Amino acid sequence: RIGHVTFNVDWPTVRERHQGFLNQMRAAGLPIEDEWVIELPGYMSPQDPIVRRPLFHEYLSHPNRPSAVFAYNDTLGLELVEAAWDLNINVPDDLSVIGFGNTPHALVGVPLTTIPKEFQCQGYLAAQQLIARLDGNQTPGDILMQPRLLIRESTRGASSDSERWHRVDRFVSERFRDNISMHDTARIAALEPHYFSKEFSRIYGTQFSRHLQQLRLEAARELLETTDQAVHNIAASCGFPSPNHFYKLFRRDYEMTPGQYRRIHRLHA
């Protein structure tokens, strides 16, 4: 069930991309339902996304909603992904999204599969035509550029939840000593940060920040037991922003200071 999201303006690019969508659907023998195609008002003014959000909600709430959508550009693709998050629709597992343009909007939230506009190639070809015209060698004609599909996370429906969270586990276990954040990890999972936070708490039974603290504390506890490193060096090597922060968290979890923990362990060694 592939849908198309576009604008209701009479522009050549709007008409041609919509016609291209229809042509390919028919060539593939796929059905085209009216409710899978939506023409949205406005274009790029700051208030337009606010007007479009409830329309996206209505579009995605239809019982026969599409399972994949080709958006006129990356801006609409991003807005569609954000509206899907509002409704707890997962991208790409529940809904695949393709944009157009490879603009900065394609890298916000779930990275969008998109079609680059190839500006460098266009500039090169335009310069060639200009030089040919100046030399008197230009002949009228059209130049057709082969489109290229840039595949990213927004269409990787084959990536299961188990694979997604395996990536998260590997990233956090390898990088917990670094200054990583929930936003960094949400990008690894290809999820919007707020949605990632909710899913992380549901799956792991704890908040992301608490999970990160536990990994750091466990690493610090092992170093206290097995090395003579100074406590402040252990705190730094395990990713704590300051020795005081480390002391506070360690005492909260182990009900003693790091020094006391080390002395008790050595007494029982």
C-alpha cells in the first residue's frame, strides 16, 4: 500500500512527481487508492507545518492507511515522520517514508531514504552547455539525468526491533565511557529521541540515563577491586563528568564511598 504526499499547487515539479508516482504504480500493477494520496496546502512558510500536522494525523489514522509513502520532498517526509511519532507509528517498521532532494531535512529524526538532486552534476552540465553555446556548437535538446535512490533508515523495514536494539546495546556497551547522550543513541536506533526514550524504558525497564550510570558504576567497581588507580582517575576513565558526581552516585547505589568499597574488597580478597 504505497501512498503519495504532495502539495496542492500547480507547479511543474508537483505535477511531474505525482505523474511519475502514478506511472510507476501502474507499471508495477499496484493498486492506487484515493485515501493514499493527499494534497496539502501551503509550501514553505513557518506556519504551514502547523496547518499540515492535523491533516497528516487524519491521513495516518485511516484504517486503510498506506504502509509506505513517497513524499514530494524531504520537508514533507520529515513532517510525515513526526506525525507518525505522534500516533506511535514506528518508522520504518510500521511505515516506510521516501523523500526527495537530499536536503538537511532528510537527516533530522529518522534519516530519510531520498532522491538526491545532484546539484554538482547539474552545474557541470549547465557549464558544458554554456561553453558549447559560446563556441557556437550548441544544438537544442534535452538532458536527462538518471535519478539515484539514497537508501537510509526510513525504509529499512527488514530491520527488526531485535536488530535495532542490538545496535543500541553494542553502541552503548562500546561507548558508555564517552560523553554519549540519549540523542546520540536515538540516532543509532533511527528513532526520534522522545519516542526512543519511551521505548528504551519499556524494553530495559529503566531510563536511559540510569542504564548508562549503571554501566559506568559497574566498570568503576571492577577497577576499584582490581587496580590501585586513584579514585578520581577511575571516575574520569569510566565516563563520569566529575569525581563528585561519581562519589554521589556510587554512595547512592552501594551505600558506601568508593574508598570504603575498595578497603572492604581487599579485606575479603
